[in-house]
Amino acid sequence: AQTVTQSQPEMSVQEAETVTLSCTYDTSENNYYLFWYKQPPSRQMILVIRQEAYKQQNATENRFSVNFQKAAKSFSLKISDSQLGDTAMYFCAFYGGSQGNLIFGKGTKLSVKP
Amino acid sequence: GAVVSQHPSWVICKSGTSVKIECRSLDFQATTMFWYRQFPKQSLMLMATSNEGSKATYEQGVEKDKFLINHASLTLSTLTVTSAHPEDSSFYICSAAIRRGSMNTEAFFGQGTRLTVV
């Protein structure tokens, strides 16, 4: 079975500092996609960043970057220069092979403190 | 990115009535849509997979007669909560998948619907 594990239920960071959220997954698939979604208090799910497993280069989107370690099945999210608006729940998610639906981790609640 | 519109964003209904929630992909065709339920401070729980032109596939433990899903077109899926009870009160979210070849490669989410049954 495919699983996604986020081992940090809550984290906090000072504004302007850097924080890393952890995610590990388990799959026997070779081709898959990994995502980080942000869910602010409005509860809208917002795509933060996406990584295709066959690409070795880590994805980056402005202040957000990932450290994708395929062999270790690790997919951490780094947020640089944290802003108050980054306060939200962050979910790691996985799409793989014949699995049609996204598989989510339990989420990490991130608080950015002024 | 692609836009998925979910309506209504919130609804209050009386116990025993039915409520319909719509999920539309506005600028792309979605052969597959997914319906999730989210309890407070928890992750998204997949309820069912909605396939255009065919019956939905329900996850274990989800009552298909209570949560009716219809995917009549490539841009619209609906979830009807029938004979709603207070325990059905929750946040419901839909998502539409982008498919390339044999794989879903991206998902876009609706705004969610907060259902309160009184």
C-alpha cells in the first residue's frame, strides 16, 4: 500500500527565517508525482509545489523548494524568508501509477511568528 | 492553474433533508473528480471517485446510498447528501484530476463546502 507520512504535527518559525517540513512516502511505483499543498484558514487547498519522480532536479517556486531524495523516499519542503501569510496547514501528497487518487499525509500546522 | 468551482461554499439544512453540492471544472475537462471529507484539524479523507459517465467508486465505510455522486458531464460532478443528520456536518471538498496518458498528474481543488445539519 502507498502511504505518506508527515511526522511533524506542528511547527513554528520566526518571520523571515527558514523552516523545513518533512515528508516520507512508501511506494513500489517508479513513476509518480509528489505535491505540497497549503491549506490556510479559509480551507482552500492551494498547490505550493510539484515534483515529478523521474526528474532528478529539485523543484523550486520562489521561496519554496523541495529536497527530493528518491532512494530514501523523502520529500521535504523548505520555506525561505517565512512570511506571516505562510501560516497554514501543509499537506504532502502523492499520485502514483495506477492509483487514481491523491494520497495525503496527516498534515503539519505551521505558524509563522512576527 | 486550472480552476475548480465548488458551490455552495456553506449550507445549513434541517435534519432529514437532502443537500446537493456541485463541483465544476471551469477551464478544462475532468474525466475524474474526487470527493473528500475533512474533519476539524485532520487531513482529507477520500469518500469516492467520480468518473464521467459511469458509477462512482466509494471508499470502504462510505454509504453510497447516503452520499449520491453523479458525474454527468466532463465538467460537472455533484454530491448529494441524502436524509442529512447532524453527524454529516463537515467540510466537503472536491478535486478534479488532470490526466496525461495513463496517469493523473495534477489535482485542483474546489473551495470546499461547509455543511451544517441542524
